[in-house]
Amino acid sequence: MRTVIFDLDGTLADTSRDLIAAANVCFDEMGLGLRLDPVADASTAFRGGRAMLTLGLTRAGSQDLERLVEAYYPRLLSAYGENIDRETVLYEGAMSAVVALKSAGYAVGICTNKPEGLAETLMQRLGVRDAFGSLVGADTLPVRKPDPAPYRLAVEQAGGDVAQSLLVGDTITDRKTAASAGVPCILVTFGPDGRAVEDLNPEAVIGHYDDLMDQVGALIG
């Protein structure tokens, strides 16, 4: 079965404000007088909790960066889980595109570097979990993207065939994942990196989900 796998953060949903808020809880508890900005630092938010902690601690001139990142990462996850859907929204047209893909006979799933439990909770809260045939998170397997194993599992659990699949994402991690799996990649330009994702040489880019079906058809039929 032809299959389309989606990244979550920055691809299906704009989660940046809730992610940044969780990081700022950590900085407050560290007693640091700094705040990450939900707009200016959105790109870092989509690269994960450790990336946000690293950015803030680097700005603060921390001399104990690695230890603090690992020490506060669990706290960031707990703070995020407490307010996981306060400001998160699905990107315009995302679910209409998913429905259209399924109606056309494609399987759909999710492969994210968000911990699986948090990803499941978020998709349930957004009311769209049942639309996806699979959800593979950062801790589902011992490895995470850009290793291709989570992607392959997401395809298989959705009932698809990796050879007839592609990945929709928004970052270099997604581009590398698709390349490692030997499948096409479509990157979205409505995230914080904008059209800069074109520099990653994906097989296609889209500026709105209205354009997804045509690109999927061109790449995997």
C-alpha cells in the first residue's frame, strides 16, 4: 500500500509556543534571567527539548552546559506534558490533506522525535489520533530519526510498503531520514525555516497542504 508518513512538530502542528513555554519553566527554575521567544526561537523548538535547553544555556554563558541539559530534560518533558495543547494548533489544511490521501487509497502515519507518550497525548487532545494508522516516537525504538528504522516501522504499522512511501517533514532531520530510508521527502515551507528548506534538496516542497496531493502523486503514484 502506498504510504505517506508525517513528522509532527513543525509539520502537522505548530507546537512551538507550548514547547518554548516548557523550556522557559526550566530556565525559571534554574534562576536564569532569560526567556526563549516562541516566534524567534521556533526553529530550535522543533529540533527538540535538548536543543532548546542548549540554546538558552549557551546564551546564559553556562559553564556546565551538558550536565544541566541532561538534568533538566526530564523536567522540560514534564512541564510540556502539563500544558501540551495550550497553544498548539494544526497547520491549515493538514487534516483535509490527510483525509484526501486516505480517500485516494494511501495509508498515513506519523514518525516523530517527540517521545511517543507525549505524541499520543497531543494527537488525542487535538482529536485527530484516529486518522493515522501509526505513530512512532523518539523512544519507540532504541534509535530515532534520522536513523531510518523508526520511519520504516511507521510505514509497516500503517500497513504500507516502504518502497512505495514518502516522508513529509520540515527539517534537515526529516531530509536525512528519508535519504537513509531511500524514499522521497517533501518539506513544508510554512515552518520557521521558510523556503530555506529548499537548500536541503528535497524531492519537493509545499507552501500549503492544498499542494500535497499533487506532489505525492508525482513522487509515488
